Amino acid sequence: MKSNLITRQGYRELHDELDHLWKRYRPEITEKVAWAASLGDRSENADYHYNKKILREIDRRVRYLRRVLKEARVVDYSPQQEGRVFFGAWVEVESPEGETKRFRIAGPDEIYKHKDYISIDSPMARALITKAVDDEAEVMTPGGRRTWYITDIAYRE
């Protein structure tokens, strides 16, 4: 089951997307559908069918965003989090082989627009929660168990 946690920034981004889809993009596509429908026979009207498909995709995304935003639990930074990995943290880790990764632990609905975000529900995030700098985290991956050392933790938007 996926978590309904979201950062304040992620909530704003999803809300802005919903606003854009509903107030700007949907009216524009609705206008195109109406124009294409006014041309007559819809059965072979590519503009009509294409824009109706886009309209369905917009409506599906709008329904999804409304549900997500309604159920979302916004988690704001708290000074008590300092020095430990919690939701919203930017974390840098290093493997014993010297490979480094830097990412933010965020909600599952906000990771797709950010290449440097991972979901709180991911094995890596679960292994890192409550750990501090220089702590070791064991992560189960499809290739087996991997060890990562925490080298930095920061909280910023």
C-alpha cells in the first residue's frame, strides 16, 4: 500500500498541475473538440477523435489529482528532524565501492517529476529512516543486499 505523505512543495506542484489542467488546458481542448464537432461527420474526423482522447486523459488526471490532494498528509520540516533521516530529507549515501547517490525522500505521488527524488515507500528510504550521518544502511535489492553509508543529511525546499 502506498503512503499518502507529501512534502509542502509536492502538494503545491500537484495543486498547480490540477489548476493548470482544469482552468487552462481543459477549456482549450474543449474548444477544439467543439470546433471539430461543428465540421460535421465525426466518424472520420481525426481532430475530433484526437482531442476527445486528450480530454479523457485530462479528466482522468484531474480525478486522480483531486483524490490525491484530498487524501494527502502534508509533512512539514520540524527542527527535531535535524541530524536524522526523515521524510523530506535530502540524503547523500556512499557505497563501500565509492558509488555516491544524492536524493530527497518524498511522497510516491511527487517522485515522477524529479529525477533526484525517491519514494518514502522504497526499500532505500525505509532502510535510511531515523539514521544519522556515518550510519550504515542495509538495503535489499533485486541483486542482493547492499550496504550504504550516510554522508550527508539536509532539509531544504
